[in-house]
Amino acid sequence: MPQGGIAEGACAAGFGICCVVRIANCGGSVSNNSTLIQNPNYPTPYSWPGTCTYTVNRESDDICQIRLDWNVGTFNYASSGTTGCVSGTTDYITFKLKNGLSSDLSPVCGSLTGEHMYYEVATTGDTLEISISLTGGYNRYWSIQVTQISCTAPWRAPFDCLQYHTGTTGVIKSFNFASGQILSRQNYRICIRQELDYCSITYTASSSTSPDPFELSTGTSGGTTTAAYCTISYLGIPMGGDTGISDSQANRYCGTTFANREGSTNPGGVSSAILPFEIFVFSDSNTSDKSSKTGFNLNYKQNLCGGQSQF
């Protein structure tokens, strides 16, 4: 049945042509897999104020998740004073589900290029609503690949994981990291698939220095890895430590140094053997000045069972 798409690129190991549906309007309805949502006149910038709302409908009853890939995502954000994504003041992107899982979905803005997100739509009638609220006088661009994932697909993400990574090594970043500022109102899980014969995982801060690869606000000066200190923004790594097995130091990590020991000023790998492999990302709803906090840019490496749990 015709879907109104266009032929673009090769699929099926080179034996077929991808059919891509493109919506280049301020708002619209998405009902097909492999749909591109783009700003009007993309790739030219869009600078008009207002709200562009896109509703993603399940293609069939066999669809359980929607994945969004931000091929391009450049939006306004507040870099000083009241920082981050501020409704009515900066660009403000929100996500709404019909399945009752919408209350804590994290809003985003700023630099999103290269990021991805998963949303649960496993019940008949479920939709994902993406609302892009824009201020005037700022050039922004967006091109979002919408993929619908079958309930039985082996690449389906674990339930309620906003981001899902596979492979023995990889990189995880906070939203808007390229702009060098952590966003407020963040509350989500990053999940990493455990690969065969690997029993623990080690995280280290990226070797890049601009932006700083780890800066998260502390509630009380002097601490970096305890629940008492990490209250404003933190990464939750279950039972992290040198090996993540018998030397666990903390469940929360914040401050200006990513290290496996409380108060350390020397960066070091944080390992965890708790399954499944996951990180909890939290940044409170207070949009007061976080301009000096860049967020996080971490490398991860899974460790072979019985092997050394370090980089």
C-alpha cells in the first residue's frame, strides 16, 4: 500500500531501497515507521516563535516502543541566570504519552544532535506527543528519525530506559553537553546491554577537556560521591567502586571529579557488577544558575567475567 514516502538510501543489505516519509512542517501526525520529522524548509534554519506539535501513532498493535534519533537538534537554551530549558523563555521540548508514564518525562533543549530516546507505547491507543515550543529570534534546526519497534524485536530496549546502548564499549553524554551546560528537570535511566561473557562495567570520564567531561552540582561542598552531598544533580551508579564487586564506595556521583573514592581529586574508573548495567541521571527542577556545570561525558567498557574491572 502506498505510504507517501520517498526512496532514500539502501536497505536490506543493499537489496532494497529505503522508503522514508518526511514531515517538514511545524507539527503533524506520524503513522509510519522510518519517518523524518524536520523543521519547515529544512535544512535552512527556522526562527519563528510558537509550538510545533507532532503526534506519533503506532503503525500496528505489534509496536511497543518509539525510538527518536536526533540526526540534527539545535535549540535555544538559557546559558546564564536562570539556566537550562525555561518554559516561555527558551525553546522547550516536551514529551507526552497516553499510557500514564508521562509525569516524569524530562524536557530538553540546547544541543541534541546525535542523541536518541526510547518511549513506551505498548497499549492500544498509545501515542507519543512531541511538543517543540519556540521563542523568537533564534535559528534552530531539527531532523528527527522516528523508528517504531516491534514488541518481539530483539533490539527492543528494556522497559523505561530513555537511552539504550549496546556493545562492549561506548560513550554516554548528558543532553546539551556539546553546549557545556547540564539541563535541569532531568530524571531518567541510561541502560547498557550486558554482552555475552561480560560480568561488570567500568565508566571513566572522557579525556577531552572542552567542555569539562564531568561537572555536576553538589548540595554541600566537600563531597563527591555520597547521597548527602549529591542532591542537586548526580549520576546513580549501583554499588560503584574500584572493581564494583567487593569495594563499593557509593551509589551517587557528583562534583567536579569523576572518581571511585569519596572526595578524591584524581579521576578514576568507577566499576559496577550490578545487573542490569544502568546509570540513573538526575538534575533537580530548580532552574537557578547551573551555567558552570557542564554535565557528563563518559566512556564505558564492559569487563570479561573473571577479568580485571578497569580500563
